[in-house]
Amino acid sequence: MITELHGIDIRENEPLKHYTYTKVGGPADFLAFPRNHYELSRIIAYANKHKISWLVLGNASNLIVRDGGIRGFVIMFNKLNTVRLNGYTLEAEAGANLIETTKIAKFHSLTGFEFACGIPGSIGGAVFMNAGAYGGEISHIFLSAKVLTPNGDVKTISAREMAFGYRHSTIQETGDIVISAKFALKPGNYEIINQEMNRLNHLRQLKQPLEYPSCGSVFKRPPGYFAGQLIMDANLKGYRIGGVEVSEKHAGFMINVAEGTAKDYENLIGHVIKTVEEHSGVRLEPEVRIIGESL
């Protein structure tokens, strides 16, 4: 145990496959679960002081951690999950569950967050990638975010400074880490909000393989096309490498059906990109992040 960080939940040589949505990933040298901004700052300061690498995983939904794991500190925000309301403004810490946050908005009859009612992941991850579904996205309701810079400073970033695009935000380049975010919602009718969320969740259950571990939608939507349709047209539904296969239910998803590895995921992604390009001339671009070291 690192004595300078006494009192913080830090687990050494911890397998990340126990925490990722894909159920793959090698060990982290140090896996940390800060309970507040003070503990987070202590971890970052210690890592920077001792020149130890660090990164934040959020809650590890839309990513693949390679089988060799990650060196240095891996920080997860599961315990940084407070959600507050101030009038029609909702503020959520980065580790707050996105789906649960939409339920809080619904409980208070606030509309605007319905699109995210079935998106797995955290608030921090949703802001990072401008998560969206069914015509809505984070940028539509985003006000500002409190972020931690790579140097350990805290600052606030406005919606304009975020430079949101399709599955993109400026913090993907800066290395800033979302600590919390504010969203502008509107007063609505509880029953109408509830009906819309039920409708979207029903669509998701019909179309997506929610019963299997996965990293969510693997590829960005190519202009003028749908990734799932291109993959299906290339006869890749059900194609498997190792324990990972292209979902029969939705070809845009890759599911872990038989104790697959990160290498299986990477090989399958590469095969799908190559085959789709040969078949249609369209080169798919991964939406999922792939991080860590190979074995």
C-alpha cells in the first residue's frame, strides 16, 4: 500500500476485466476509487510527483482494455456519483450513472435527458464522447463542466469551449478529466417523459444484445450509411473470433459470448473493417476506445 495515499481505496495489480463492460482487460498496477475531489487531487499529485502515469476510466463502458493491462494508476469514479438539482439545472458528478441520472430528471418532471435513458456509462464518459441516441446528444443540454487538468488544476469549461462534434469533445485532445457537469433541462409532464423513456428502452431491448457483455456500439456512423447495415451486407453477422462475435441481433455490436479476450475484440474489429471496405468501399472508424498494453 502507498503510505502517502493512506485512507484512499487503492487496489494493487487488480484485473480490470472485473470492472469493464466487455469483461476483458489485464491488471492495473494501482486501481483507485476516490470518494471526493480531495482524494482525486491527492492521487494525481502523488502520481505526478513520482512520475507515475495515470488515467481515468470513468466506469469503463465504451472501451476495450487490452490483455496486458495498464501501468501506473487507473482511476474509476464509481464513488463520485452525486446528482444535484438547482431549479431546472441538473449537476452530476462524473461517476454518476447516466441511466440513473435520467431517472432523477424524470422523477422531477424535467425533460431533455430522455434520449440517454438507455445509454450505459457515466456522466463523465458521456460528456467526453458527446454520447447520443435517437436524435439527442449531450451537447443539446450541456451547460458546463468542471475538469481536472493533467497538471492537477481544476477549471470550468463552457459548452462553446467543448467544441462538441459527432462523438467528439475538445477534452479528447487536451487530456482534461471531467469531474462534474451541469445540464439545462426544461419543465415537462411526468407521464409524457415516462412514456418516451419506456418507448426508447423498448426499442433498445428489441434491437440491441443487452444480455451479453459488450462495449456498446463499436463503430461511428459513416456519412450516408449505417455501420450495422454495412456489416450485415458484408455477411458478417455472427462472425466470431475466439470468444467474441458480431451480434446476430445488431451487427453494430460485438459481444463476449465465450470468455473472449481484448485480442479477440481487436482482431474482430480489424477483420470487420477490412471486409466491409472490400465489400462496400466504406472504411469504418471505431467509436470504441482501445487502451492499455498487449500481452
